[in-house]
Amino acid sequence: MNINLELITKLRATTGAGMLDCKKALEEAQGNFDNAIDILRKTGATKAAKRADKIAAEGIVFSYIHAGGKVGVLVEINCETDFVAKTDNFQNLAKDVAMHIAAAAPKCLTSDEIPEEDMKREEAIYRDQLKAEGKPEDMIEKILEGKMSKYYGEVCLLNQSFIKDEDKTIETLLTEKSAEIGEKISIRRFTRYEMGEGIEKKVQDFVAEVQEQL
């Protein structure tokens, strides 16, 4: 079974599904390209991807308080219509995402939001570790790629394993819900508050930013 980046990229270009979904589909299909396409179609990943050009201009700002008032979350989740935003299905999704953020404490939404200095620091640490372990230079870059991917899974919300089902990421959860509901669903932003972090100021800043968008 040879599942490389080229094959994953080809499947993504063919189906429009996310890279992680394509990788998982290929693994499940044991490298069979056509079977991987069928798997993506069955899970709804391809259907949801076709809605990527739609505008998700509606939605809600959902609030969640956890641990006896010690942790709070505000998350903005968007969909295409106000009708869907008011459904129990969408509201439950927003609650699940907010609960996940409270528990998993992601630092950002995607890897694009990680400060460059943080990225360089992590890469340098991993690189030094691999050198100290005596890994050959030609292997370090490949191993480093895997370590950075794991790092993204720790700090980036969309890359994190969903706390209610660790076999899927938050990105996969959104893809499945998009297919189920029939509208593009996306997370625009979130803020997690914890006692001792200047919560009142964070809340005020977030509310002010939201009001500016209205």
C-alpha cells in the first residue's frame, strides 16, 4: 500500500475533499484510488466540498460556560441561511464545538494563524531532538513533517480530534454536518476564556468586534 502525498493531492483535486479526508479514504481503500472516491462519496465529503464556493453569511455566536464558571467559550459558526442557523441540528453542533474548545484548549483555528516565530521555534526544537537521536539528515525532513502535523493537531482547532469521536477531526465533523444539513458550515473564529486570563477584557473585545460586523 503506497499512499504518498502525490496520490492524496490527486484525490483532493478529483473530489474537492479535504487533504485529511483524502488520506483517510485512501488508507481505508488500501491505496485503491477509485474505491477511495466511493468512500468519500459515501461519507459526504465530496458533496460538502462542492459547496465550498457558497457564502456562509448566516449563523450564530454560541456561548458556553464550563467547569463551574472557570472556563468560557465564544465561537462563531456560520451557515448559508438563517433557517438552518435556528435548527436544533445546527445549535447542537455549535454546542459540541464550544464544549470541545473548552476541553481541548486550541490556540488557533488553522495552522495559517500560528505565529511564524512559534512555527520556527517548534521546528527547531524537533530538529534538534532528531539530530540528538542520531537520525540521518535525509530522514529528518520527513520525520519533521510528521511531528509538525502532530503539533497542528494539538494547537489548531480544525486539526484536533473531536472529543466525542477521536476518529474524526473537527474539520471532518464540519464536512459531515455540511453534507447532512445541505449547507456550507464553517467556523469563523473563537475565543476561550479561563479564570486569571483577563476574561472581562477579552469578552468586551470580542463583543465589540462582532458588533462591528453587524
